[in-house]
Amino acid sequence: MKEKTVQERYRGKNEEEAERCFQQARRVARQQKAKSLELRVAVSLGQSWAAQGKEKEAYLLLNKGYRWFTERFDTEDLQEAKTMLEELT
């Protein structure tokens, strides 16, 4: 069964509150130098932004995070980020 997208999970909820949570999660991941976790949050935030019509911002956010990685592109997080980047171009 396919997981719900961020848009589906937050549909009808306060988008501003969701964005604050995502941004807080990014700050924590950055403080902990947890690049994989930061990318995972960027994917979720990027999905939310894309759903709001902020495709350019979503692309820039994801592209920055995706470029940190130079190997292990078989991970689910990197595959999801790559797919989103392709969809946003």
C-alpha cells in the first residue's frame, strides 16, 4: 500500500504550522549534522511547497540537499529526492 504524501497528510490542516514544524526539524537535523534526516525533511517540505505552487523553492531546497551526497544513491530518501527533482524540472 502506498504511503500518503505530505499533501494528503496535511490537507485541511494549518499549512503554516506544518511548515514551522518542518523548519524546526531541519534546524535540529542541521545541528546534529544528520544530512540524511535533513534531506528527508527537505523532501517533505518540498512536497508541501510544490502543492502550494512553490515549485521553484521546492526544487532549490531539494537540489541543495541532494547534492550533499556523492554515493549510496540507492537509499529510499535519495531516490525520492531524485524523483521529486525530476518532476519539478
